[in-house]
Amino acid sequence: MTESQSEVVMEIKELGISYITKQGKVRAAEDVSFKIHYGEFVGLSGESGCGKTTTALAVMHLLPKEGIIEGGEIFFKGRNILEYTDDEVLEYLWRDVSMIFQGAMNALNPVHKVIDQMTTAIRIHEDVSEEEAMERSLELIDSVGIDVSRADGYPHEMSGGMKQRLMIALALVCHPALVIADEPTTALDVMVQAQILELLNQLRERTSLSLLLITHDLSVIAETCDNAIIMYAGRIAEMGTTKKIFSEPEHPYTMKLISSFPSVLTEKGIDFIPGNPPDLINPPSGCRYHERCDYVIDRCRHEVPPLEDEQGHRVACWRRHDI
Ligand SMILES: Nc1ncnc2c1ncn2[C@@H]1O[C@H](COP(=O)(O)OP(=O)(O)O)[C@@H](O)[C@H]1O
Ligand SMILES: [Mg+2]
């Protein structure tokens, strides 16, 4: 990832997370490290089950009880949030970092008017009057492109696209420095997807917001993010500027992912990746991708390739320079 002069808002260091299940320990994230700077949009991608949501939930202190942090640190503005007290976590959530959840459109509370949910969120975190909270909510609703006259409605009166806009407004309500959006466009039709991406692009022009955008859809990242991180089976396979990742991917998995999304760059047609991501209870030895890789050599089966940095472009592949 490009090391810019700007300040780091979030730094994840060697994060490891497992889920304890009856079948065994699911190693959902291992040795995950990356930084997000102020104002930066970072895309996190990879097939379903590779640990994207798990990483986000750890940043939000919202892992389910079977989710265990095995190691590592998560720094927000220089402080390790994993050491926060319960009170500090309450203060941190939504005010410092907020999250738009996967399938979030259904997360709006159906029995409350949307405007009331927003003013309540503001007043939980800040000592402001009802009027001020209302004014700020209406401003935000307007800024996500919804007619303020609709603000007085209930969630069921809104279309899917409106609800998703409102979820974005709700995530911004306490002016967090970082927003995590987990598959924010996945359930939407193509037209509405485009509008939501447009909205995110407008927000980046108007604010200094940092965004961690999680999506299995690489074209979404190509359209909105400065940097991209590709995860495979709980580990980072490759990361760098979006431009580099899309024009000169160096990990065989990234190459396959890009060629399986014809809308992104290629017109060659769809190139599916054969096989499924591995079982994370017994992950493959060595490089976790080796069983599906076209370029596998013996070393890949036995030794975990380190994520090697060359001018901000990080790749975990033994064959980085000879394929
Ligand atoms: N609560 C849970 N209990 C057990 N395993 C889980 C739980 N949540 C996720 N997992 C497993 O952890 C891995 C990573 O999941 P997840 O972070 O949701 O991936 P992604 O968001 O990339 O699709 C997967 O193997 C998934 O089955
Ligand atoms: Mg997910």
C-alpha cells in the first residue's frame, strides 16, 4: 500500500481470529496487517468465506462470542482498541468507527420512523438538543440524495435503494473518521448499485471520510477505491494501489479473480476459478492457494509465502517474479 504523508487512522497488525466450533477451530483470519489513512478508500475483496466480515467485526469489537482474537493489534488513532474497556468501546462505536452491515437494508428498525432512529443515535453519543439532532439528521438525509419530506416515513415505505442510502446516512450521523461498508451494494439491482457508488464517490469529495469497502465484486473497488486488499482463505494474498492491482496483479489468485470479472477490464470472457476456497478448520499447508494454483511448485505446498513489499505493492507468492 502506498505510504502517503498523511496520517494513519487505522492500523491492523498481525491480526489472527478463530471461531471455536464443535468441528474444531475455524482459522478465519491469520496475520492480517494493513493501514488506512485519513481520507483514503480501501477495498477489501476475495471470495465468500475468506475472512472479510470477520476482520471488520473485530475492528468494530462485534465478533460473536465464539470468535476469538488469537493475536495482533488494532490501532485507532494510535490506541489499541482491543485493550479498550467496555465504556471506551461504547464511545468508540459509531462515533469513531461505524459500519454498514451486510444486508443492512433490513437493519433499520421497522417500528420507528427513520428520522427518529437518526436523532436517537446522535443523542446517545452527543449532548445536543432534540432540535439540533433533528437538523443534523435532515441535512444528512438531504446529502445522501433523499427528499427530506420522506424522512418522516417508516422503513417499509422506502425502496431498497432508499433504505441503503439511509443506512449510509445513519453510519455517518456521528461524524466517524472511518466507515466500514460490508457488501453495501450486493443486494441491490444494477441501477441502484451505480447510484450508491456515485454517492460514495461524492462523499469522498465532500468529506475527509476514510472507508473500508468490503465486497466480493472487484468492479465496485475499481470504481471507488485508492487501494485494494485481496484476501484468500483468511490471509492477505496481495495489496497495493487499485491501479496496480488491476493492471499488474502479481498473485495468481488476484489474476484469476480479475479475469473472472469481465466487467472490470478484460473482454476475454469469464474465467472461473475451479474448486472452492479451502476448509479453514484444516487449511492447506504452505500457501493456502496452492491446491487451486496453476503455477504451484513444491515449495508452495510446504512453506507459507510472506507478504513481501516492493514499493508498496505487497504479494504473498513464491513465484511472484517468475510467472
Ligand atoms: N460465527 C461463526 N462461527 C464459525 N465460523 C464462522 C463464523 N462466522 C464466520 N465463520 C467462518 O469464518 C470464515 C470467514 O468468514 P467471513 O469472515 O464471514 O468471510 P467473508 O466475509 O469473506 O465471506 C468462513 O470459513 C466462515 O464459515
Ligand atoms: Mg462477509
